[in-house]
Amino acid sequence: MAHIIFSDDRNPAGEQAYEIAWDFLVRTGAICDEFEACVFLAHRISMMVEEGQTNRIRMANRAISEYQHHVDERDDLIRSGGRRAGRH
């Protein structure tokens, strides 16, 4: 797997959070599409930096959780043939 780099000059904790989240997701085998994961994590962590977050562990954990939720929802949508739960 290629290593995709994220950098945010506004807050070094953002870059560290990205690295922590990326490494965790790679180690657990959660990344199927590297580009999608890169964009997702970079976007979420950038939003947290804009919100004023500075704790790299908190940002990494939140990004990991949101990515896992995103993947679960996407997979559920695919399995249901494009129908959202509760809709017919």
C-alpha cells in the first residue's frame, strides 16, 4: 500500500492526527480504497482543525470512528441495493 501524506500548516496536531488515524486503519485492514480514505480523513481532520481542535489523539479517534461509520453505511447501502434502511 502506498503511503499518502496529509499536511496542514495551521496546526501540526492535524498532520499527526492524520498519521495516527491512517496507521491504525491500515493496520486493521479497514482501508479498501486508499484515495477515498485519504480524502475522507483529510477532510474530517481539516474540519476539526478549523473548529479549533488541538488534541491529536482526540482528532485521530474521531476521524477513525467517523471513517468506520462511513464505510459501514456505504456497505449497508450497497448490500441493500441502494435502498436506505426504513424505506421501501
